[in-house]
Amino acid sequence: MPVLDDAIDAAIVREVSKDARATLADLSAAVGLSVSAVQARLRRLESRGVITGYRTLVDAEAVGKPLAAFVEITPLDPAQPDNAPELLEHLTEIEACHSIAGDASYILLVRVASPRHLESLIRDIRAAASVNTRTTVVLQTFYENRPILPA
Amino acid sequence: MPVLDDAIDAAIVREVSKDARATLADLSAAVGLSVSAVQARLRRLESRGVITGYRTLVDAEAVGKPLAAFVEITPLDPAQPDNAPELLEHLTEIEACHSIAGDASYILLVRVASPRHLESLIRDIRAAASVNTRTTVVLQTFYENRPILPA
DNA sequence: AGATTCGGCAGGAAATTTTCCTGTTCGCGC
DNA sequence: GCGCGAACAGGAAAATTTCCTGCCGAATCT
């Protein structure tokens, strides 16, 4: 389960990570296998759960979400059952949710249209999950979503 | 430049964000325009920079990078010119780099194979960018890379 | 008002790509 | 030696993308 790749699979993952639209012929040329062999391996990688999806990267500013922030959250009552990720899942402004080993319980990455919307979102987060929040505004994103290179 | 979309473009972005492999016919059905019209709009979105790329999502554990962490960095000498993002760009374990408005100057998201590799990476980061680091280990990722929905 | 131009869309043919099937080779166990 | 299974190469058919042409409506000019 943890490791599931030979060298060719790793190469395929590397190539298709950089460009999800690469054709089978492209991948075939990159890894030196026939088109059909590459296709079979791709299918296997998908069904094994190594490849979990294909996403289009969009410029957040261009689609009206120029303001990003990290929001750390901490339950108000540590005794309560903690299912904050579920409780927050419906908030589509939240792009990611990780539990972490720091002071807070979770860290969220959020994207909104304006400071006013951020205020509103933080209120929603507090209300939905019964948490305190500590938010850190992103001033500039130099890079993100860089491909994960197989070890 | 900030806003560049009508309702149909927004719908196209929404659909293709969820699945970068959706065919033009799929998108055509979703937005109610002909295939060729959708294709023309997609091209325009790409050339305008609204769509910045297509990525394949891979399971970090499956490709040997089960350990993720946020690394906040602060320059040792605030007087020096600060181009940490450039200085760190070559470290492929870094998936994202944002400048932030908190105590630290930047926050990085990194993925590595093991605690030992994390130690090594942090050393590299400190050496490459002359910074202090404060790292927060990710215990679990509930969701990430959720599509950005056009406002 | 009529004519003209321009942008965006629909439809269709050609080229490319994906899908699926078949045959071959290699490694392994009987 | 022989059969078996997995993985790959090659090719035909289906699906998709690409590109071209014509149409329609809005805006402009005369």
C-alpha cells in the first residue's frame, strides 16, 4: 500500500503530473513504452488510487478570489467530539483542510473575494465548527501546486 | 484584468476545474454551447491566463511522500535582500511558497518521505535562504486542492 | 433605413487520440 | 519440454480534437 511503483510508473506519474493533458503518445515517447502499455499502466495507477484526479489550475485573481489566507482553528470545547473537517466541508471557499501537530487542531487554506468576505467566512467557520480561529493572510503566492515527484 | 468572465466562462471553469480531462462534448453539454464554441472559449481562457495549467493529483503516500509539513521561514538578517522564493525554488520537495502577513516572512508546504528527510530538507532550506524555520507537521489531510469556484 | 463590419456560434470534414482487440515474448512452475 | 500468465507491441475502430466555412445579431457608418 505505501509503495506501489516501478521506475516506469514513476516516470509516467512525473510526466502526467506536469501536464494532465499529455496524450498517451506523449507519455509513450517520454517513458519508451508503447501507447497501449502506457494506457494500461495509467489505468492501473488510477484504479490503485495512486492517481486521484485531474484538476485545472486557474488564476485565483482572474476568477474573483484574489485574497488567500491560512486559518488555524482550535475547538472551543476540547471535550466535544471533533469532526470539524466534516462540519466545514460545505464551505467551498475552503480549498484545503489538514490536521496539524501545532498549537491549533487544523489549518485551512481559504480563498475569498475581499477582506469583507474573509470576515464573513471566518464567522461561518466559527459558527459551523465551534472553534477559535487564527488567520494569516497570504500576501503573495510565488508558487503552489508544484507536482509531487515520486521518490 | 482582475475580472474576465461571463456566466458561461464561469461555468466552463467550474466544470473543467473538477475534471481536467472532461471532453469538449462534456463541457458543451454542461454549458449548453456547441463544441466549437466551448473550444474557442477554453482557448481564450488559456491565453488570457485564467487557466494556468492542468495537473494530475497523486496520492502523496503512494508515491513515497507520506509526510507533509508547513515550514514558516524568517530571514536571519532582515537587512539582506530577500529573494527566498528564488533561492528555494530548486528544492522540489517544496510544493508551495507564499509570503504571509504573520510573524514569519513565508510559509512553505513541503512533502518528504520520512522525518529524517524532513530534517535534511529543513537544513537545506536554512542553508539555501539564510532563514530560521518553524515547522508544523501535518497529521492528516482531510481534503486539499478543492477547485476554486468562480465568484 | 440600408449597408457593412465584426464577434461569437453552429455544423462538418480531416487529423489526432483513445479504446479495444489480437498476437508475441518472456519468465516461471510443473 | 510444455503450458500458463503477465506485460507489451501493433492495428482497426470509435471517439475526440482541430480547423474551416457559413450564419446570425449587434453595432457603426452613410
